Amino acid sequence: MIFFLSFADLVVLSAACAAVVVLLMALTAVLARATGKVSVVDTVWGLGFIAVAITAVVVSAWQIRDWGCISDAGCQEMDQHSLRVLVVLALVTLWGGRLAWHIFKRSRGHGEDPRYEELMSKGPGGIVRKVLLPQGLAIWFVSLPIQVTVVSGGHVTWVLWLGVAVWLLGMVFESVGDAQLAAYKKDPDRGPVMDRGLWRYTRHPNYFGDACVWWGIWLVCAAAWPGVLTILSPVAMTFFLIFATGAKHLERTMMQRPGYPEYAARTSMFFPLPPKK
């Protein structure tokens, strides 16, 4: 079986997810105006994926509410589908919840993020066009594997568990990297550049971990055939993390700090590698 539901049902489900993203971005605009900080959108980023995942699961459950098993094989496939959906929901919720809490704690008590100050000062357009619309579209597009998974059939295979392993690797890099950076900032004897722990092997372990998380989620979804077709979603997320709003964007500022060019010369920018001598 390829789809439990029709393509029209997938369109309805995807439209519901898009509507939830629009609502979330509208609430973010209100929150940004109330706090005077565009950077609140970073906290909402992880929560947005959780909202989409929950919406997809709820809508798909409503769409198949009257379905029943017509054979033992069909019942078994439905059970395995439910397991895949639960795994995806758990992975997204754990990742999004941790990230949202980390960003909230990091930004609490601080002013606007300089990146958003620079963005908002360039050219025409307000927060909706420059920030909320691109972020909302990114959440919807990157979450396509989740949307397809909840409507597709298929058996649980080793690909799903491979995806969980890649997701776990990403969570380790992201959470440990964030913790190591926070400890470095609190150390009064710290050097000019963070080059400890995971940061010795990659200049952006948190971004690398984030990419692994979404490739892992895609693999879980690709365990059933239609999920394979959503490969552009993790590709897009990786592009964002490296080139658009992630590592390359941050590097422009970091290269101006004393010691960072030397650190960059010996340390891989994204993929963890042994440092050069």
C-alpha cells in the first residue's frame, strides 16, 4: 500500500498545516510588537514544527476515523503506520521543545538580536515580509515529510531505525554543542575563541546537529515509499543552516574577531573533521 488516504486528503491535511503556520506567525507578530524584539521568532521556530506535526496527526486521525481492518495484513500495516507516526511525532517534539527552551533562556533579559537589527534596517519591508513570511514558508516546506508520513502506508524497516540513529546523533551535537558554548561564555578564563569539545572539530556543531536531526526525520519518513519524494525538505533545511541564515551568515561577523581566522583555518566549518595542524 502507498497511501492510506487519497491525494485530495493529503492536500486538505497540508492546507490545515499551512493554516496553523499562518496563525502561529500572526501570534508571533503580536508577540514581537509587544516585546519590541523580532528575535522572538527564533523561539517560535521549533514550536512551529511541533504545531504542524500535531495538526497533521490530528487531521489524519479524523480522516481515517471510520476505517477498519479488512485483513490481518491490513491491521498489521495500520499498526506499523501508527508506530511510524508516533516516532516522528516524538522526534519532532523533543527536538522542537529543547530548541525553543534553549533559545528562550539564551535570549531572556537581552535586547534585539543584531542579525535582525541589520535585516530590518536594510531596504523596504516590515517584519511580515522580511521575517514571518519566509519563516512560515520554511516551516511548512521542511515539514512535508511529516505531512506525507501520516497519510502513507508501509512497513517499519531498518531505514526507520537508521533515521532515529541519525536524529540522535544530531541531537547530541546540537544539545552538547549549545551546552559547551554556554559553559565557555561563563568561564572567566576563556580564550578569545571557543575551540573546546565538539567545537574543536566543527565551527558550528549546533548547525551540523540540526541538519542531522532533519535528515534523520526524513529517513524515518522515507521508510515508506512516498516519504522518499520529500527529500527536498531536508536539503532545504541544510541549505538554510549552511548558506542562508546559518553558518555562512554568522561567519561574516565572526571573522572580524581576534583569533577566529586562525581557528577557521584549522577547523572544519560544518562537517566534523580532525583539526588541521
